[in-house]
Amino acid sequence: MVGPYGFCTVNVRQSCGLWGRVWVRRCSMPEMFDAVDALIASRAPLPPAEERKRLRVAHGLTLDDVAGALKVRRATVSAWESAKKPTEPRGPEREAYARLLKQLAELYPGTDDRPAPADPGLRARRERQAHR
């Protein structure tokens, strides 16, 4: 039965084995949708370590800037961006870091696997080497 202010009673079993009733607040649909969105975001894959660093540097942020915003150590952010042995952030820091990376990716989209523009001097250097 739903009571005032969206609360309802629920039967619960206490640790001593007795049954009791407690009032529980029911969630609204927007609250449930927000919870689902947060759950999906918490499991969304993060970009590779090299891309994480590229995005941070592109925006002019230092390791200390990101560490300060996320309330973690500088070494922690450095480990998240390490190409040799990247670690994955966890918990609320992961969600905040994912949000930061998502916003930076919108500002600084990466290349889409197009070949890099040819070096104009490369052809001339190769021709000189071929004539030697």
C-alpha cells in the first residue's frame, strides 16, 4: 500500500528472525531513468590510454589539474594514461573521469584512421637517396 509522499510499507525479516514492517520510499520514473543512465555510464568503455593523454594535453590540462578535479593522486592519473601498463579507474572517480574524457572528445575529435598528410620533403629526400 502506498502511503503519503510516495512511501509504502514492506515486510522485512530482521537479523534475529522476526518479521517487521518498514516504510520505504518509492522511486519516481525520472529517478529510475537517472539510475539506469548512471549504471550504463559506469560500464561504458574508456578510450585507450594514449587517447586519454591526447585529450588531456589537447585541452592544456596537466596531470595535476585532472588529479585535483577528481580528488586522486597525480600518479593515479598518470597510471590511467600509461601506454605500457594502463590501469582502469574505478568507482565514482571512473564515472567522473569518463565524463571528462567524453566532453574532451567532443571538443577535440581524433583522427579517423586517415593516413597522415604526406611530408612534402619526404619525396625529395628519397629521390636524393636513390641517386647516391
